[in-house]
Amino acid sequence: MITKNIKYYLVACMLCCGAAAVTSCTDYSDYNTVPEDPQPGANMTLWENISSDQQLTKFAALARKCNFSEALNSPRFYTVWAPVDNAISDDEYNRLMASDSATIVKQFIQQHITEYNYQVSAAQDSVTIVSLNAKHHPFTQTAFDGYNYLSVNSPSTNGVLHKINGMSEFYYNLYENIDSLAGCDSIKKYIQKYDEYYLDVNASVIGPLRDGKQTYLDSVMKKRNNVIREIMRADLDNEDSTYCMFIPNDDAWNDAYDKVYPCYNFIAKMDYMDLTKKTTVASSIKATDAKAEKAATASGDLQDSLTCRNIVSNLVFSKSWPYNQPLFGNGSFNAGDSAYTTSRKYLTHMNELLNHTVATGEMSNGMTRIVDSLAFRSWQTYNPVISTMYPDATMKVKKLTTHNIAKDYLVGRDSLFSKVPPMIRQWILPEKSRFFSYVAVDNANIDGSTGVPEFDFALKGVRSTTYHIYVVTVPAQVEEPQAAVKPYYLRFYLSWTDAANKQQLTVLPQGANAGIEITTDEGNNGTKLICLGDPGRVNVIDLGEFTFPACYYGLDAYPNLMMTHTKKYTSSANRSKYDQQMRVAGVYLVPKEYNDLWANSDNE
């Protein structure tokens, strides 16, 4: 990677080479040295030339007010693109003169100055100049930032001066813009709460060591924000990046808050059944999540912090991702298109969000969209589908085996999946995978055995909300088409913690006649809580809806779904008649909102 100084040296060389009136850049000693020139002012400093120029009285007055005149009079080498007086409107001039020195320096003076020697020549290529305030500007043979030159290459002892016929407009970057938001106080206050200042040792001037500690003659402090870095995962102050940031106004924030908040209802203490220890233990925040949750939980109110975190985590989109282009006004989203957030989430139905844009803003590194509603799908953001395929513990089973069946092997056997609805089919047969996968009891642990296997699934990350629970079972015929067709006889139990921290055990599905009935050689059976499958097919067993009163997200605690046989396998007749080898392609907890929408539409 080219260092900053060398990079500017190379750019300066490109601008200098081939110009008859410009000294060639041949080594590191002359790239910031003004060429010898007999022009008047060549032996004067930049400040002396600017302050004596009758076309630059406004520029000089602003530089004088913020004390930047001292820098322009120093040996430090600069290139200045100075707007002439009639290029600065009286309103803008008066606004700047009424501002504090820091504003004048950042928004005007530094906007028109950079370090090193940038001269205009007929042979130069168009390049991007980084001004002292880190903003980017196009620099061509005829213009700077789109404004034409009135004079160029005026030499001084400490730099070169170009006069332009317009004032380069200052734009905040997306991070800077947060401090100036109006009507969006909720998100503004939340992000600002995590601002922190730090010493930029690279930009500071090192002083002597005192008592073994490094001191600095000039300490440069900069600001950063953990919410932006760790939750949004965006570099919003990076002028080299381009982002679109959605900013909810206060109405949109409050509406989103009211929807997200109930999903993170934590109780003061939560006990749960630890499947590895086979005993009830107290929960704690997962060590693996500690760093990621640090910023979100700093306020001490975990429910509030996670609610705010979920609102802001999917607001930023990078222009570098091809599918995000419509957010920047390039094209439009088609049905089924996804945008990709900097927090690595794919979101659909982006046109709905765009339709809630009430204002846009141009930033130096992208754009903002103020919205009056965050029309995100809850299951794509704060309330996702919870899924697993692998039991976290088993009983009477020594070994489990993962089976990956090539999709090519299933061609022409669509009837195997005829009972699988489209929503679940997309999960067990993903387009990007070449395999259909499931986990099963190893044959060696079943053949000739009288044991009744049990699977225990730890349902990690469950929110305090209502889910529809599905279990996908797999017949032997998926892998062995000629295998004997045998039915499953299964029962499901859910171990969960209530709002009073009491362990509960519920048989699913709930209700006296909630069993899934099919016609078998034994007839219908709806009197017992037994879940049957359609023999010889992949079955989606619907265990109905269940509402969890407490949130498990971010904790090592979890509810446990137990899956077990109801048939006894002590006789060889039962082992030959019923399917003893349990096979599971997935356990899915689908948020009620998503399940209801899917149940009424095949397009979700």
C-alpha cells in the first residue's frame, strides 16, 4: 500500500511532468518546492500574496478571523484554490463570518487548500484532490471542483495559488451529519451517547518523555463511535466510501421501538435445562457475545439497548454492493430483489422503505434518506426464524450421522417432497446448495436394538414472542428408494422458563385433539398427543403456535424441544413395522407475523 506522503508525491509528479513552466518532480526533495518564477509575488508567502490581492478580500478576511493566516505565512507548503470575492455570496460570507473559528476552518479554509504542489498543466490527467478537511475534489486542466480557473500557478515561497470562479461547497460526511440532524432526535441521541474522543498519535506532534510517558507538543483529538463501528459495521466518516443511510424521524423511531421492544423481555433471573449437564442451571450472557454486546448494553437496560441496536443495525447500505444501486437513484428494485446492509443482512421489499422517504441529503461520502417509517420485514431484522438441524443431546444414541444427498440423486422423485410447503422447501432445499441434508441416528446404533432414541434440540436465540413450530422428518426412501415404508410414531415436549423463572414442560402440539392424523393400517389416531408422518415422504410436522414469555437472546440459556418415540421396540415385530431410526432435516421456529403472511400468500 502506498503511504499517504508518497501517494501525494506521485500525484504531484503526474501533474508536473511535461509542463514547460513547471519544475520536474524527480526526487523527494522537490515535490513540495515552488518552481523559480520571475512573477511578482514569487518571493512572498501565500498569506502575503492573498492578503494583498484585491480579488481575494473575503478569503483573506475569513482566514484572518480564524487565525489561519499564520499557517499561510509559515514554511509549510500548500496549494490554495481561492474563490474570488464575487464567487462568494454575501449571505454565505456573512454566515461564515458569524461562525466560530473551527467552522470557518473546516467548512471554508480547509475546503480550498491541500498540502504539496498541485500545478495546472495542459498535460495533466484529471485526479482527485484530498483537501485539508479530508474532502475529495476533482482537479482537472480547466477546473477545481467544477469551478473554472481565473488564474493558475501563481508562485509563493511556501506554495502555489490558483484563483477560481466559485466556492467549493462543503458537505458533511455521514458521521458528521448526525450532530446536525433535525426532527430525528431519537436516533441522534442514541448514537451520540456512544461518541468517544481519542488521541490520534499519527497526527499529533511528539514531545519529550516525562516520567516514562510520552507527551505531545500538539495533541490531535478525534472522535469515533462504537455503535457505528460494531453495530452498523460502517465507516461513516470515511471519505473514500460511499453509503446510503436511512435515518428514521422521531415518529418512525417510536413506531419501530414499540414493535421491537416486546421481543426482548428479559426476566431478572433465568434458569434452564442445560442439555450437556442434564440439570437446571442459571443463565448468563454468552462470552462469545460479550464484545458485540458491549456497546449495546452500556446503558444497563438490556431490553432498551437491544431494541435501539436492532433499529439502527440495518440502516446503512454500501454503494460498492451491486444490488444496492437503486438506493442511490440508479435503477429500481424488482420483485424479489434484495439489498445488502453493512451489518450483513439481506433485505427485500426495499421499494416500501423507499416510498417512505420524506427528504434526501447529499453528503461528502454518500447520501441520507429521512424516512417516516422503517418498513423492514421483522423476520429479516429483529425477529428472525430460529432453526437447527442438529440435536444438542441425545438419549440411547451413541452416534449421529449427517447425510448430504446430492440433488441430482433426487431428480424425478418430487413426490418425496410433496408434503413440504414452499416456505420450508426454500430452507431444506436452498438454491445455492447442491445437497439435501439431514441428521440421523447411525444405523449401527439401531439395528437389532430395543432402545427408543430421543433427540433434544437447544433452541438458541429465542425472543419473547410467538412462534409457529415445525419439525421436518425424513424417510429412509430419500437415500434408499427401495427401503421398506415404515411410519413414525413421535411425541414432542417443550421445556421452557416462565415469567416467574419456573421450569415448565409442555406437550406439543397443545390440545387434546392436536395430533396430526393420517390413515395407517391402524386407522386414525387423534386421541393421543402423537405426531404421525406420511410414510415414505418428507414430512413437516406442525406443532402449532407457542408464545415464550421471556427472551433468551444473548444468554447461554435456551428452551429445549424433545423429540421421542412412543412405540416400544422390545419386540422384533415393532422394529420391523415402525421406523425406529429418527431422521431430521430441520427444526424451525417461525415468527407468527411471518407465518401468517406466508400462510396467506405464496409470494413471500
